[in-house]
Amino acid sequence: MQGDDLAILLELARSAQRDAIRRRKRRQAAAARPRKPAAAAPSRPPTPAQRDGLRAETQARRWLEQSGLRIVARNLRCTVGEIDLVGLDGTVLVFIEVRHRSSADYGGAAASVNRQKQQRLIRAAQYFLPELSRGHCGCNAAACRFDVVTVEPAGLRWHKHAFSAD
């Protein structure tokens, strides 16, 4: 290999390395930036399933408030997921998933909160936890738990500590 050819190859390698470093820094900077909440969807009439879900959430909210839980937020959305209800049980923030099923087929409403759904709820809760903790508990990271309220023909059922972030 000639000296000029070697110099050209070395310059191409250095250029590729600089490009790779720039791309890596951009990815790291993007990952470090806080995510913005998802933009609101265009307003259109809710589907029948969405109406049923909203009714179930309203029914669950009223029932939880009558049971002593103070609801502090509803339908929190971000890019990683949605939290149906957030309540305050003493000093514990409670992230609540409301599930509605018209029948108990396929395991019912509680069985529909599978591991994948739990992971989305945990990520969404991690996103909102600092703000909710400061606003309602006066600290940066309040104790929290994950509950599930099922709305089925047999009635409402509150599953406290349904899963954990561990």
C-alpha cells in the first residue's frame, strides 16, 4: 500500500469514528431529556367501548372515594402509557388501573392486567411520580403502590397491592 493510500484510509477511519461519536452523543442526549406528555388526540366522539370504559372509571372513582381513598388525578397520559386513576391513601400514592369486562370469560377483568400491561403502568407511574409526590406529599419520591379495580357483572372489586415494580 502506498503512503497516500494509507493516509486516505486513516482519514476515512477517523471520519467514521467522529461520526459514530456524534451519533452516540445525540442518542445519549435524547435519552436524558425528559419525555413530554403525549399530545392530545383530535376530538372525536368516543367509541362504545370507550364510553363503557369511561363509565367504569367514573363508577370506580366514586366507589373508591366512598371507601376512603382521595382521588388526586385521572387519566394521566404520557408517551409510555396511561394511568386511569391516582389516589392518596394516607401518605401513599396509589396508581389504579380500572378494568371493565362484560363477562368473566378468558379469566375476567383482573386477568387482563398481564405483565406487559403492568410494565407500561410502572413506566408511566415512574414518569409522573416526581410531580405527584411534590404536589401531594411534599417530597420527591413518595411511597406508592399499584391497585386494580375490576368492574364486572358480579360488581366492583378492589385488588390492593395487585403488583409491584420489583
